[in-house]
Amino acid sequence: MMNKSTKSNMVSLYRLIPLTLTMILAACGGDDGAPGNPGEPGGPPANDISTLVVDISDVTTDAGIATVNYRVSNEDDEPVVGVATGTYIAAQLLPQGYTNAGNGSQWQYFTSESCTSTCTGELVDHKNGNYSYTFSAAFDGLNDVSYLPGSTQRMIIKIGGDALPDGTSLPITNQHFDWSDSGEPAYTRNLIAIETCNTCHNDLAFHGPSGFEKYNEVETCVTCHNADRVSNPDNIFPQMIHTKHLTGFPGDLANCQTCHVADETLTENMNWARVPGMEACGSCHTNINFPAGEGHPAQTDNSNCVACHNSDWTASIHNDGGDDEALAQFNANLVSASLTGNTVTFSITLTNPATNTVYLDSADKLDFIDDLRVYGNWGTSFDYAPSAKSIKLQNSSPISGSNGTYTYAISGLTIPAGTESDNGTLAIQGKLCSSQGELGNCEEEQFSTVNIKSSHQFFSAAELTDTGRRVVVTNGTCGSCHGVQELNFHGARNDLEGQCQLCHNPNMTADATASNPSVSTADYKHLIHSLHSAQREGYETLNYPGQIGNCAQCHTSDDNGLLSASLPLYSGVRPLAIDNGTFTSATAAICSDCHFNDTARNHMTQQGAVFMGSEADATAGTESCSTCHGAGAPADILKVHPIN
């Protein structure tokens, strides 16, 4: 067993070795020589390990038996010595079309060997962070799979989840290496990235007890979840993943690029459109039985799929027939705004970004506009008045304007005395009529509606401004799961960052009879928390795909890198209004969205929180939550939550 003292002695030894070698070479008049072998010194061994890195240098074969050479280091690139356990998985990739015309490339599983108390094959620890593992047999014929010379091979190494002989804990990692017996692999199969998956799921890992799951790479998953490893075809990776996402998916299922994000570093990221096949397509289009000819002309294999479903057609049909192309031909841009009394006057320009031209007519005269509205509300110090006001531009003649820029007014805004120096917000939403990527007359049957991407703009009493209500979430953070501005509510409202809050503000009241009133209000912050935690009535079965305590999944950070979920709250955040005339203090109300058991409530009350009291008590400033839970405090919520 290697204790800390032993490691210290080894560090001293390693420091002496380079000096001794230098003296020998100097005495002999030699040069630096050729690169060393795995047994050469690797530097002082790591004492602290929070991350394991496996760097596979090469795979060699002798009589068909593979030896994988690799280095294990920590986050500081210091060698990790004494790793005696591991799992070694081998697979090969059949090229596209090899199994039959029209078939995509396919992984074939050879074997999995491991070292626990003993090794299936032979593990050599070179005592400097370098290791070699030799498999127990040649791959050819293992699992009834024939080795294909020249094909792409994959090696997976999984280590960690236990400890070094001296007791140092080893975190779990699994990493892959593609190779070929003829040199660099000529092809590979990388369709999606785990980073894309983790935009919704956070640190996906499988197979093992909670917190000690073994595998967290897509490249690992596919080496086992293939036809040569699993007995149930539903567990082959593409079919399995598609099926799992058919229910509860937070975005548009037709948008394949939610997961198959366009990424040139992924060699086959466009396979979803380029290589159609009944296995993958049928896992979403479950009403089709291809061999039986049910719901689709009979198709016994994939050889003829691309004849009808070429890549352009497939991409277009999964883009709702060219909606993106149509939307690219329209933009509504606010160019000025000012406040007089309770009326905001604004000017707007409508353009075609695709041709870099301006639509000269006002919205009421453009026949491809089905709906174009502007909403307005006021107040940054108090998070808006009770109700936003709006105007439908397609039904309104402008006050003035010409040649593409027209002026309108929204009256009836609530401007409380003393808030004249606050700012307000204008939000744009709408629907256009299009067909096959072209805008057209809404009166004509072939044109259907498509929602534009809503937007918002802040304004002061005198002009448009970049500052307004604080930004807590962004369309980007919401879009990491839902698609950027693809969630549409109340018709065409999809600007989750700045539009929804105009109406879903603290003037909404909570239900006093609810077991947890804070999750019953439609105030935006409480509404969103209650939806995602499956506490809201009607959403009890919602299965949040990530870690519910990871506030960074939705919240954004300010210019200083501080997450908007941090304490103390912005001074303008108001207490929770309850329909019986009582109030809950602001911080307690928000924390109660997730933490509402008796212990949590008693703790908050002891720290000055007010539950269902008078408005004066709820705003008296008695909450002392930030003392312990504020940014930088001992129990900073950004530290005690699983934020990553």
C-alpha cells in the first residue's frame, strides 16, 4: 500500500532521476536520444485527484491480440500511479452501405474485459501514469463477429469509482479511442455530442448505483447498444433514444436538430437527413410498418429510401416545409419610443433581411401578415403594472410615417407616481402566412400561418434604451431544452426572456387554500418553478430531464459572472400576493417553490420570513436569508445547489 509518505519519497526519487540521466549523458557526450518508452519517468505522481483523464496513445496487435497503451492523469496533467482496476471494451464499425445498400454505418461489439481483483487479460502499470492492457484473445470471432481488416475500431476504457492503494478516491471516467490496423481510421460515426444531451439532462451517466454510474459518453453507449450486443432491437441506440424521447419531450419532435445539432466536428451529424432508414425513422413514425406496407409503401430494406427521401426533402419536411426560410424574409424592428402621460408612442420598421430591403407599406397593407401585435408595460422598480396594453398593427392605421417606418401609440399604461424615472418594455409578437418557404396572401388557402420569433425592447420616457427589467432567464437558456423561442403560448408569444413577464407579474395572486400557495400563482418566477418541479396542478407527471437543483440550467449570469439565482434578491422583487389579502415575504416565497416541508418553513420563519402575513410585515425587511445563503456566504445557495 502506498501512503502519503511513500508518495513523497517517490516524488523525491523522480526528481533525482532526470538529474542522474543528465549527468550520464553529459559524461558520454550523448544527445537527447529517441523518445522514451512507457516505462520512462512521467513526473511527480498526483496527490490530489478531482478529475481523471485517460489519454490512449495507440493500440498494437500481435497475432491479432490487441494491446492498448494509455496514460492516466489528473486535472493538472499529473500522472496517476497505481490504478489497478478498469474495464476495456472493444468494437468495430462497419462502413455505410457495407451490410446493404441504404444502411448506415453500424457498430459491432467484440468484447468487454475487466480488472478487479484479477484481470481477464494482462494489465501492466509502468509506475509513472502509463499503462498497457493486453486482451486475453484476438478479436476475430469474439461474439461471433468477424474482424474486418482496415475497418474503424473503437477502444473504450472505463476507470474509477474506487480508490488507489493508499486510499485516494478515483472519480469515474470513460473515454474512447478510434483506430485502424492500417493507421488512422478512414471513417467514423459521430452523430451527436454528449454536450448537446447535457444541455437538458446535466451530466448524463448510466449503469451503476446513483452517483457512481459508469458510462457518460455517447461513444461508449453505441459500442454496446448495437445489434451484436443487445437481444432486444428496441435497445439499439437510435431506436432506444428516439423512443425514450417520444413522450415528455420539451421541444418540437419534428425538429431533429434539437439533438442532431449542426456541428462540423461531428463527422456524420447530418445523417438524420442524409441516410434515411426504416429503423431510425420508424422509431418516431410509430404508425408505420415498413415491411407490411402499413402507413407507407412496402419496404423490406433501406436500399430505396433515399430515392424519395433525399437529404433536402428530409431536412425541409422536418422544418415544417420551409418555415425557417419564410421567417428569414421578415423582421419587425422598433426604431423609437417615448412616453407622454400614460401613452407610449413608438415607430416600427418592417424589413426583409433575405434581400436587405424594407417593406414600404404599413402592416395593415401587407397581405402576408396574419397577426402583428405590440404589447407595452411600465415599471422596473416594481416589476410592472397589473396589465399590459397592446395594439394589433394589422388592424390599425398608423398615426404617421412612410416608406417603411410607421408610428403607433399604446395608451392606458399604469405609471405610478414616483416611477417616472423607471423604464418600460415593448414586446412584439405575430404570425405570417407562408408555403414552401415563401410568404403569401393569408386569404389564399395554400398559405398557412407560422409564428415569428417574439422580441422585446426597453424604453424610457424619452427614448429606446438597452436597460430595463433585470434579465433572469434568456431565450438561450430556455432554448437549451425547448428550442430557442419554439415554445408558443397564447397564440404567438415565445419570448420567454422578456415578454411573458409583462403580464405574468407579481400582481397575480396565489391560492390561499393551496397546500403550497407559492406554486399556485401565475407570477412568472413561481409559475416556471412550479411547472419544472411538477408541483403545478395539471403538470404533476412532468419529468424534468436535468437536476432540479441546478439553477444554472435556466438562470443566466450577469456581466460579473454572478448567477441571477443568487441572493440577495433584487430590491424590486415584491412579496407573494395571496388571494385572501395576505402576503409571503419575497425570498421565502421563492425558496418555497421547491423547499416547502415543515422543516424548511420553520427554518425560514426563524430567520425572519413571513408566511401569509400583512403586506407591511412581508416587506419590513426582516428576512436574514442572505447572511448565510448570500453570494460568498458560508452556505451560499450557489454552492449548496448542484449547479454546473
